[in-house]
Amino acid sequence: QVQLVESGGGLVQVGDSLRLSCAASGRTFSRNTMAWFRQAPGKEREFVAAITSTFGGTYYADSVKGRFTISRDNAINTVYLQMNSLKLEDTAVYFCAARPLGYSYSAHQYDYWGQGTQVTVSS
């Protein structure tokens, strides 16, 4: 079992930066692929970024590539999402997710989820 708790969300302005954190419990954290998804009001949950367990390979949605960076620190069971150059369309609830297998961009493939943290970008 893996329990996930996100933090770091807030209200920022266009162009600002924000770093989200996801603290995980459980001894198997380092073996999980970790990912961030987001869901805006009235929209489906969408993939943002993922980082694999073994080699730390990273994957990004086209909409955030070059602006967001996912990283992990297995020593403290934490995954991060550094978000730079934020846009209005980045406004959403951001969720941390984990799966014990390799990379996937499908939310249905992830077994564990956090409660989400709100990110609001204003003009």
C-alpha cells in the first residue's frame, strides 16, 4: 500500500512558479512509477508528468513540456513537480499518483492517488 499526500498548491499569477510536493508512505515507494495528473472544472483528469522508478526516466504532456519538471527523492519518499511560466490554463486540482509498474499516461493504470491540491493561476 502507498499513501500519497500532496502539498504546495496555491494562488499565483501568470508567469509565476510553484513547486508541488507529494509525500508517500510505504516501503515500496522507490519501486513505483510516480505521476502528476490534473483536473480542471468540467474536464477529465489529464496526464501532466511521470517519473519511473528504476532509471528516473521522465515523461511530460506536450502542454507542459519545457515548463514543468518532475523529480523524485527516494530517500525521503517524495516526488516534486516544479511548475514555471504558469498559464491560466494550468489552473486545476493536481493529483499525485503511483503505480508499481512502468510508465503510463492513463489515469486508469494508476493504483494509488492523493487527495489533490488546488493550483489557481490568475491574470
